[in-house]
Amino acid sequence: MEEFHFQKEMSDKYSLRGRVFTKIREDILAGVYKENEELKEVTLGQELGVSRTPVREALRQLELEGLVSIIPNKGAYVTGITRKDIHDIYAIRSYLEGLCAKWACRYITEEQIEALDETIYLSAFHARRSHHKQLVMLDNKFHDLIYKASGSKILNHVLSDFHHYVERIRKVSLSSTNRASKSIAEHEAILEAIKQRDEELAESLAHEHIMNTIKNISDQGL
């Protein structure tokens, strides 16, 4: 694993802990650390270029998120995200994304609509060329724009966190050309409903979009 160095002059402990926490969480979700693997404070500190204190604090925070299990007198072990966790996240997301699209009908700006139109156009362009990395980035952007358009910082925060938890699965899901094309078409339909300020339709389509993703990952045995 590549070493991850932090600026030594950083004096804000909370910011440092936050950076350590983010890095370890990303590595757990990306599969760098496997389920039940021990996370040693000394080793992590050396890899990240920090002392044991921010590592210990980050591990405690990760335990609260359910990604790490700390066993007294033994150590910290990776819990990770199970298949059930992934399906639970998508099921919850389906309702929250629906609510987000509904509220976006009320608060979305013309600038945000233009940004969403551009995102869909670019997604179709990259889908025709099977540029999977760009598709994932644009899919992230589409949903992020909808979250912000909802006008709710709470929904934005919760849904953004959910995206991080299932990012690895989403990459696999969108690698299917068939699913990528359908996903883009679903995005177009959601945006059209939002443009028409049709709250019920936007909510229904956004909910259905996530449910279709659940079906796709199930079909792929994920």
C-alpha cells in the first residue's frame, strides 16, 4: 500500500484525525483491508506518517460507524460492509433519493438544471465508448447535484455518506454497458420530472432508479 503522508506542520488535531479517519475508511470500503483483518495502530501510524493517537481516535470513530470492531486487550479488526449491509443501504437510499428528487422540484435552480443536463450528455458520450471510470464520476456528480438541489443539508450529508459505503459495488454495477445505458435513461426521466416540477413523478422515478440498481447488483451476485 502506498504511504500516505500528512503535512507535519498541521496543528489542528481534529483535522488530522479526520484525515486519518477518511483514509482508513476509504481503504476499508475499497477492500484494501479485508474482513477480520487486524488494524494495528503502530503500523497504520507508520504508513500514514502520524502518531498512534489520531489513529486510535479514528479507529474509535470507525467502530461507531460499524466498520471496525475493537476487542479489549486484543485490538481493532475490520468488520467492513456485508452483502446485507449493501442491500440495506440501497433500500434506505431508494426512499431518501425519492424524497430528495421531490424536494429538488421545489428548490432547484436553472444553473443546477444546466449542470444536470451536461452531466447526462457527458454520461451518454462516455457510455458509448465504455469509459467506465468517467461514468462512475458522472454518476456521482448527477446524484450530488440532486442532493444539493433538494435544499436539505441533512439529506445531502446522509446520502453522500451512503455513496461512499457502496462505491466499490457501484463501480462494478456501472461496468455493465446495459445497466449504464439504462441508468442514464433513468437519470434523464428523473431530471425531466424535476424540470416539470412534478413532485410525485420525480419521487417515484428516483425511488425506482435505486430499486433497479438493487436488482442489478443482485443479478450480478453482488
